[in-house]
Amino acid sequence: MTLEQSEKPIIANVKITDELFVDIDLISFSENSGQISCRVTGQKTKIAYLNWTVRDVHNTSLEIVDFLIYNKLNRQKGIGSILINVFKKIAANKGISRIWGNTSFDDYQLHEFYKKHAFIFSKEIKGGGIDFYQDLAGHNK
């Protein structure tokens, strides 16, 4: 049975507050893309997710293509940090050397989030967006 055909595994159960526990689910995982999501333990509705895809022919880097916490009340609670750290572990276990993405050049709150997680931003703005990246080998170039 492949991972895509199996039950969606819970890959982490995390205490956010005394009242809030969340499960991190591996929704899909293939050679070219994947998704992890977050839901309140015991419930089925997603409260956040992170999607990625492979963007190079050598399968050495993953791009974060969509990352969202649906309800603003669930932000600033560590859910995004949990998802990004799980994503980094998945990427490292897959042998990925770089993770990266692109965000609006003026989304300063999101920039601070990625910087907190050791991402580096390019100095060049392309089409209203700015790239960020992290080398998983432990050093950024």
C-alpha cells in the first residue's frame, strides 16, 4: 500500500495551549508534491495547511507554494511554526538540500515568520514578490 492510498497518518500531536491540541496530518506525498495539514485533535476540519512542490529537474529543492492558517484567531499560537518544522523534517528525510518560496514584498509579518525560522530573503523583488530560501545542509549561501 502506498502512502497516497493509506489512511492519512497523524505525524504529530502537539499541545498549543491547555485547551488546544492539534494533529499534524500528512495529506499527500509524492515524488513531485505534498501537503501537510493541521486540525484540532478529535475534529476533521483543517485549521491550517502547507503545500509544496518540486521545481527543479534534480529533485533537490522544494518550493512552498501555499501556506495558510485559515482563522486569524489561530495565528500567533505556534501552529505555523509546527507546520514549517515538520515540513523541514520531511524535506531533510527526502534528501532535499534547499527549501524556498516567494511572498509579497510588503508582507512584513510573513517575512518575520520566515526569518524566525532561519530563512534568508533575496534582495531582488520580482513581479511584486520576493524569494526566500533555506539550505538544509546547515548553511545558507
